[in-house]
Amino acid sequence: MRDRVILACTECKQRNYTTSKNKRNNSERIELKKYCKFCKTHTIHKETK
């Protein structure tokens, strides 16, 4: 049931992280606050396709 997803920075649109999520528990797209090495700050990263 776990699916691999890619997280992209909302500021610079770079795809920085990969993670997995449980589709049964989290059906909507996830948002996490992570460090972006391109922006050099902590920004919100959203799930992409």
C-alpha cells in the first residue's frame, strides 16, 4: 500500500526529496517543511506526480 512520492520545493520548484506514504491513510497530497539546498532555507515541499 505504500507509494513512493517526490517532494518539490514551493519556492524554486526543484525536486529535492523522495519519500513514501500510505495511500490508505493519506489520500491527499502531502506537504512537509524540509531544507532546500538551492534556496538555502527551510521551505514547504509538496508532493508532485
